[in-house]
Amino acid sequence: MTHVQHLRPFLKKTPFHEPMEALMHGNGWIRWMGTYSPAFFDSVSAEYFAVRTGCTLYDVSPLIKYSVRGADAARFMNFLLTRDITKVRPMQAAYTAWCDDDGKMIEEGTIFRLGENDFILNAALHQLHWLHESAYGFNVEIEEVSDRFCGLALQGPTSRDLLKVMGVGGIESLPHFGIMETTVDNHWLRIDRAGFTGDLGYELWVKPESAPWLWDRLMKLGDPFKIAPIGSQALDMVRIEAGFILVDADYIGAMHAIRPTQRESPIEAGIGWAVGLKKEAYFVGKRALQQEKAKVSSRHILMGIEVEGRKPAIGGSFLYADKAAKQEIGLTTSGMWSPILKKSIAFARVPPAYAKPGTEIWTEIWYPKEKKIERLMARCTVTNRMFFDPPRKKA
């Protein structure tokens, strides 16, 4: 072994790696859960506009996928997750969170109900040990199945039309967060109508051996629909517009927090609507979350803000109650200049007293100008975090 042996590439390649690498103009790879993942292919701005005007492909294969089956699977899911799983019917998906006993969010993600007692939980972080520990006393089988499926997120206003041309029968009647399974060209295909862009879109799941077919089929048919591959940088832009939070950017998972104060509840993370406090069944963290809501003890709420001017309030910008910056109230976690909305937007972690839409606050922005760093105090208006929500998303 040489002294640089440890520097040799050790990342896994998804089944879509080769066709993606052929289209990459620069070395735009990053690491996502031990896997090569594209940050960009060429122009991030072109990829961004492709999501909003055509359709795009993003490799979601690195997502961690857990299969939960057994006689108690539904009861266990209702115990583990904050959403009321009794309201999620078979062949439906739902956005949810899961917490520790203190009501602090371990992570959030999507639950897919394939049958009465057949679920797949998508996560960005490894959760297998937590799932096994939480399942004590339940008759369930929990297994990571990440390598059994690979997927592409097909997102954008022309995505449905492309799937029609591809031969996916019944795609026009698939509701938002609906799931369907079909066969196209003798290849099994599972489709869910969801995504991370806030636009019309679908996630397409196939077995690894069908990955070359799926990529080639979509790319060959997709030219009239302005298809393009995208990386995580463009995806980060559209997910901010859509108001979607991201682990390790907008919150820290409870199991990964260095200090207890870094942990956040779903209410503090701005997804209190995904917490079913009224469901009859107990779920992990329910009592703590009930107390937090009853006592209004949330330390902060993650809201949206519209920032006056063209300068973006990127993550980590300080927030103040006054223009003179005498009363500091919070921080931004994610921010950008939105090309579609033509405004500066950001996620703002503010105390509950400042979380009412329409509230005026201020942010401190530092930016380079003529070889100097200048300071700007920009007026902000607190708003709903869902900045971009077109009717086509659910139509």
C-alpha cells in the first residue's frame, strides 16, 4: 500500500452513472451517502430553467430505502411516524417526520404504502438501527432495500406528456402523491407522483438491470419536451422556491446533533402540519409535541421571508427586529435570488412572535463590491415558505 492508497476513489456508482457521466461537461460529481451524485452537468442556470419550463432527470437512487412488512407493519408505522397512517391508503405516499421521545426530529421523508401492511420509507440518512430498536414488540420485518431499486425524478411541466408518449397508460389520472405500477417494454416500473421541486413531477423506480433502458427511453423521447439532466445545485434552487426543508441545511437530525440545543421539533422546523397530534394512536414524541404546542414553547419557527432588493440572504444571514440591528432574532438557513419569481427569498428561523405572515424584520447582508465587502440592511417580510406553488403540481 502506498501513502496515497486511502485517496483512491471508494464511492459507489448508481446504475445511471455511465449515461450521466457521458453528458457531464465538467467534473461535477459530489458524494451523497457514499455514492457519486451530480452537482451539475454544465450550466446550473440552464438546469434550473429546464425544471420550470420543460422536464428534467435527477438520479434519486442514493436515497436510503427501507421495507417494512408484517402483521403489525401499519400499527408500527403509525407508532413511528408523526402522520396519521390510517389516512394513507394503499398505493398512496405521504410526507412525514419521525422523532425521538423528546419530540425532536430525527428526520423527515416520504412513506410509500404499497399494501395494507407493506411500506417503503425513504430517508436521506441511515436509520436502520433506530427502526429496529423502535420495532421492539411489533411483528414486523425491516430491511434496507436501497440496492434493489434505482430511480429517476422526472420533474417539470412537460413530464406527464413525456410519460404518455413513453406508453405509461393511466398516468394522466394518477393523483398527487399517488402510486402506480405498470410494465413498459416488458420492464417493471413503479411511479409515484411526488418530488423535490414543487412542480408537476414523478419519481420512476425500476430494478437496476432496467436502468439503461429507462434512461435511454426517456432521453430519446424527451427532446420535444425539452428534457435535460440536472444536478443537486439546480435542485437546491427549486426546492427552496418550493419551501422544502433539507437535512443538515435547514435542520440537524436529532441523532447527529453535537449539542442537545441543536435538535429541533417538527413544529420548529416549520412542518407542524405534518404532525398528527389528533390521531388516536400514540407515536414517538407525541407527548412532548403536545406540550410544546399547548405551552407555545417552540424556540423558533422556520418561516419564509421575501427580502427587499436583489441581494440574496444566503444561509447564515443574521435577522433583526429593527433596521438598527440592535435586537437580533434569528438566522436564515437557505436563501437565493429566484429567477422565476424575480425576488430574493429565504428560510428564516425566527421566534414565534415574529412568525406571523406580514411581519416586518431586517436582515444583514454582506456582499463584494469593487474589491470591498459592503454591508446592507435589507427589509424582509415574513411569509409562507411555499414561494412557488403552481396549480399544475396537483392538477
